[in-house]
Amino acid sequence: AEEMLIRSEKMSVAGQLAAGVAHEIRNPLTSLKGFVHLLQSGIEQKSDYYKIMVDEIEKIETITSELLFISKPMTDEKSKVSLSEMLSDVVTLLRSQATIYNIQINIKMEKDVILYCDKTQMKQVLINLIKNAVEEMGNGGTIQVIVSSEEKHVFISIVDEGPGIPDDILHKLKEPFFTTKKDGTGLGLMISNKIVENHNGAIDMMNNRDIGSTFRIRLPIDG
Ligand code: ADP
Ligand code: MG
């Protein structure tokens, strides 16, 4: 039994993913099948059923498109990218969604840093983390994106004013399919972590002293 335990702990990321995908996609499929049977039986309120069916199909679509993104081989598409440019692109992209919820996004950065990275992937990481912050905050508040650098590393902290991270789930956040949201996929942090690790960096997560949490990306400056 102990041996099996060790083996399952060491189950590859691909294995964990495959198991998760099978599970996550089976649920909406089972539900879709049920509704098709109901419709076949000539039930009345069709439009309600169509709405639920479309929701289920969309869930499968989201999961598969997020998975396709990570299954792409890590091609060497690294180039020199200005962090301040990347951050303002990402914040511009997210600002309209944030404004709907009365949320401000501020960038604090004293001097620009040039990163050697895959720009599309690194933007995806920033989008995932800032989007999570927006989603946790509900209505109103400020998200700070704070950049600081040392000789060899840059730190990008996303500081939110949400409810923070309960201690008992902290270790699960980067697991595939772990989500506390009704419409979450639980893939964002897993993918972000993988991308940052592939760039020889790390993501730390912590609760703030007062309110909210901080997700801090550390990246080497020399690529
Ligand atoms: P999703 O956003 O689809 O739920 P993620 O992988 O992006 O998936 O996040 C996983 C979980 O981590 C979230 O459901 C939430 O419980 C937690 N989490 C992520 N970001 C934050 C945050 N800024 N504050 C508190 N909890 C967070
Ligand atoms: Mg997310």
C-alpha cells in the first residue's frame, strides 16, 4: 500500500491532467445526454433545457481550449520584452471588466525591466493572476501590481483586497481543476505556475497582513 501511495504521489502531471480532464468533461457530457433524452421524449419547456445545454457545452469548450494552450509544445519563442509594456497591455485588456465591478488596477513600477521570455505565455500568466484578483474582490477596491527588482531577479506582486486564501486550501491552489468558483476551471494557476517554472521562476502565494492576498511572480532577469 505504501508503494502505491508513493507511486500515486508521483503520478505525472500528464496523468493527473488526464484523470482530471476525463472527470471534468464527463459531468457536463452526462448532463447533456440526460437533456437530449428529455427532449426526445417531447417535453414542453424546451428553451430552459437549451440554455442549460449551451452552458454545459461552453464549459467543455473552456476546458478544452485552456488545455490546448498548455499542450502546445514549449517552442522557443523567447524574445526581449519590456515588462512595463507587457503590464500596460494586460491591464488595458482587463480594465473594462474591472471597471464594471468598480475595481481599480494600479501599476507601481519605478524602472522598466527587460525580460527574456515567451511574451504570449507571460501575458497569459499576468492575465490569469489579475483576473483571479478581480474575481475575488466582488464589488469595489484596488488591485496593485507592484514591480521590484534586485540584481538578478524581478518580482511582480499582484496585491488584491479580496477575502484572502483560507489556510486549508492554500496547498491545493496550483492543482489542476481545483476551483472554489461556480464557473471556474481550476486551470489558471496550474498553467501560470507551469509557464513561470519553465522560465526558471516561481509563484508565491500569501495572505496580506490586513485584507486580501498577494500572488508574487519571481523571474530571473537574465532569462
Ligand atoms: P479558477 O479561477 O478557474 O477558479 P485558478 O487556477 O485560477 O482557477 O484558481 C484556483 C483557485 O485559487 C480559485 O478558485 C480560488 O479559490 C483560489 N484563488 C485564486 N486567486 C485567488 C486570489 N487572488 N485570492 C483568493 N483566492 C484565490
Ligand atoms: Mg482563474
